Amino acid sequence: MYELKNPLQEGPRTMVGIATFDSTIHFYNLKRALQQPLMLIVPDIHDVYTPLQTDVIVPVSECRQHLELLLDSIPTMFQNSRIAESAFSAAIKAAFLAMKNTGGKLLVFQSGKLMNLSSSAHLFFLSFIFFLLLTYTEIILMGYSDDSTMFSVLPSVGIGALSAREAEGRSNILQGRRYIILFMCSPAICCGCLLAFHPAAIFLFTGLQEAHKLLQPADKTMKEMAIEFAEYQVCVDVFITTQTYVDIASISVIPKTTGGQVYYYYPFSAVSDPAKLYNDLRWNVTRPQGFEAVMRVRCSQGIQVQEYHGNFCKRIPTDIDLATIDCDKTIMVTLKHDDKLQDGSECAFQCALLYTTVYGQRRIRVTNLSLPCTNNLSNLFRLADLDSQFVCFLKQAASEIPSNPPLVIRDRVTNFCINILLSYRKFCATVSSSGQLILPEALKLLPLYTLALIKSTGLKLDGRIDDRSFWINYVSSVSTPLAIPLVHPRMIAIHDLDSQAWVEAIGSLIPPALPLSSEYVNDNGVYLLENGQDVSIYIGNSVNPDILQKLFGISSVAEIPTQYVLEQYDNPLSKKLNDVVNEIRRQRCSFLRLKLCKKGDPSGMSFFSYLVEDKVPAGTLSYVEFLVQVHRQIQVKMSS
């Protein structure tokens, strides 16, 4: 429970406060003079307030004993509660009022309630330099069983209360689909006439058009709160453990505006997810970070900043405010030139970041960059950075998803790829047969990444609203090394880890990646696929039982558990699998959770949905078919 305390500084600036909430808010007086922590209840969740101006946030050095006593008591304090409501927004607002004079980090834990053990949601608010405790994980796990029923964790009462929008939106879309399938089955009606005139078709089209609005915040309440938090330098991180809809589109507004982050564990497993939650929590506290930050990018004459992308608050055109900035956050800046640049000249860029360290020191970090200008397109394509260029468009596309239907974004993504390759074909490629698709060497994977983006979670027509909302929020601040696997995962074979010929060849513990196609997945093999967040291990139906025993401690595919925690058995193959998984976690700087998948099971379908080079029933093309489509479009534009 207290393992997170050791890496943290316990100086005079380190202060901590704890609150819990269900349909009311509970603060705790941690003053050392008291014999034990004193609960202070705030029943008004529409006009919230802080019960005390002091003693709810106290220096860690003065309250350690009370803190540990409170943490020991919380698991039993709410075990008999049957309250199913959550005053999420009101609790955050109340905690903000308690810490607005100092600023700092506000870590919010929101979860469902188990039928056989009700526990309130928990919120830890921390002042400036903060101290985090892992109590909530243990509270979630107590009394959990596979047959437990989890209630919704949707913020349901008080200011900023939300309703379950997803069910209504999904119902409309599905109803429209039923009607359109019914009428399209009639040979008397052609697709063109149906789409042009039939009310059912119009209803479907409207349903798809309106579905993206569920990815927008329900109202302006949380945005207004977030702007106020950012003004007082309060950063909010939200940890959501759930098995139901929670309206991340609305909740994520607060972390996004305050420079924070959403941690989303769906569907939450009491067996396999605690380790990831713990490691995410620990890294959130101990990673390099600064507070009260202001950033500005300057450019030389002829170039100006067009737009910033990321998690921040922007109150004036030239600067962005970040209540907290850490080593995992990325701010993307798009530029435009408003004057002619001379060939061979240099253009300069400067990024200045003013921030406060965890020790209270005010610092400024300045990064300067000078780049040559060229009017030679061949040089531009030859030196193109595929990953950076693609991630730039990925972030732009993600920001547009809540305001546009997925089909519109898919078309834009495809045209982005086509126009780049068209420019190369028109101005840079040597004369060749018109029947040949020509790809610049530096951008040869651009069509594959484009297809992968089209098939990604954010652009799925039938995806869960919360999954899509989290994807959009995650993309907004993700770094380039983590953005690429999110869209185009890495798949490797792990049934033959004993033959480590690749280690000397490529100098890596991880085997070479396989193409994301079912052609490379055999029934007698075991395959690991990771996207920077999760690891899926697919086990074929005909895998050698000896391999299953060595890797997973089971003798047949039928024994594959639904919830899985990686263990190391006393054999070389198991050790190598653990080494591979640990290396992937090190590369991604994240404790990726593991899931076992098998054929004919929903888990297997989930695994194959990541194989972006395959054609899927939903109608998206295979990689080969997509290349043919791109080539045809280029030919059409070349001849026009």
C-alpha cells in the first residue's frame, strides 16, 4: 500500500489531502493534534465548498501517522454503503477550492461499485509537490468475484451530472441499419434511388452523421471548470476503472485543458489490471515533470505558428499554459509560411518553456533549431520523416473526429496520402509505365499507415463511444514513438523464441515484426501483438501442448484463462517470453497489460481486428486493394 512513498520528496513543500465521494463529498482533517483523522462531509453537491480552509491539505511530514491510519480505515468505512450515485464533478470542484491557493496535481479515481461490496469512489488531491497513495486499488479489489455486477460509474449527481448518451445514439444507428438492409434486399430498389429518396436510408445517413456528436462534451460545465483550474495551476489526472459507459468525451475535457491525462482501464479486471494501475500510478508520481508552465514557439521572418495541438489551456494567441508538463506529453506545433523563403537560406525556430521544478525553482528551457530551405521537391521527399509527418496528420485527424462523421475523416485521410504520392509522381519521379505505383523511398509505408489509421479505433463506425473518445484524447498528447504502434501495432511470433538467431542479426531481444496479415498467423503458432498500451497473445488451436505448458502452465487451448497475469516458469522459453515482454514495456515506458486470445472467441476476433492488411467484413479494403485504389486515383488526377 505504501510502496509509492519512498521515491517521493518529503520536504516542506510536499503536501497532501484525501477526499472520498459518492453522492456526497468527504474531506478528512489530518491535523496532527487530533487523535485520529476526522471526516468532514459536504452534502451540498450543487454549490460546493471546502469545510476547512486549513488542515485538509497538510505537509506530509506532519501527517504521516494519520495518513496511514486513514488509508487503513477507508476500505472498511464504505463497505456497507449502497449508494450508486457519483458526484464526480462536484468532488473535483470541492478539491480544487481546497488547493487553489497553492496549485498542484489533483488525481481522481473513479470506479463502479460491486454488488457484493459497495465502495465509494476515491479522489486524492495533492498540493503543488504531491504525495500519492495506492489505497484505491485495494478498495476496488476487496470482495471482488467473477459474478459480481458493476454499476455504472457515470457522474450522475451534482454539478456537471451526465446521462447515458451512448445507448440512445447506438440505438438510432442500429435501427437505421436494420431498415436500410431490409430495403436494399429488395431487387426493385437500386442503391442510388434508395440513398436519394428512401426515408429509411436518410435515417441511417442521419444516424451516422449524428453519431460523432457523442464524441463531444455533453455541455460546457466541465470546460468552464477546466479553464478555472488551469488559471490557478491545478492539473487533473483521471483514473477510470470500469466495465460500463462513463462518457469519457465529457470527463476528458478537464485533464486535456489542465495538462493532465486520462487513464482508462476497460473492461477492468481485478486479476490482471492492478499491476498496470499500480505502475501507471507510480510513474505518474515519479516521472520528471514541472508545474506552472508557459510555452511559446517563435519563428524567423516568413514563417508563423498556425496551431498548437496537445493537452493545455490557451488564453492568449501566442502562449499555451500547462498546469503540469511531464516527459510523456507532446505538444505539436503546425507552421505556415506567409512570405517567400529563399532557396539555400536558413529558417530558425525557438521553443521557450518557463516552468517550476518540484523543488520550487523557477526555470526556463530554451530549444533552438535552424533548418535549410529548399525549392527542390526531390530533396524534400528524399529527406522526409515519415513518422513525424504521419503523426502530424494523425493528430489533426483525431481533433476533427468529434465534429465530423467517420466517413468524412476517412476520405480526408485517403486524399492526404493520394495528394502526397501524386506530387511525387508528378514532379519527382522518373518516366515510367503508367501502370506502376511509384512510392518515394522515405514514404513507402505511408499507404500502409494510412490504411491502418482508417481501420483504427477512432474511425470505427461500430466502435464503443468511450473507446473512441479515449483514443482521441490519448492521441492529442501522445509522442511519435507511441503513436505509430497505436495505429500500426507490432506482431511477433513467440512459439520459437528458443531460436534466437535474430538477436545477433538485429541486436534486439524482440524478434522481427511480422506483417499484420492473417497469412502470417498459423494454427500451430503463438503470436504476440502490442500497440503501446496492451499486449494480446494469440494461441492457435493446434499449438504443441509442450509449448503451452512451458509458456502458460496449461496443457490445452481449452484451459486458456479469460484473465491472465504473466508468470515466469522454470524453463528457457518462459524466461525468454518474460524478457521480451519486459523489453517491450521498457521501450513503451508503460506496464502493458496482457490478454490471451484464441480462435472462435471474442478475444480472437479482437486480435484479428488489429491485422490491418486484411480485408474486414465491415467493408474496409485489404492492403493490396487499398494500393490499387490509391494508384487509380493518382492516374485519374494525372490525366485530368
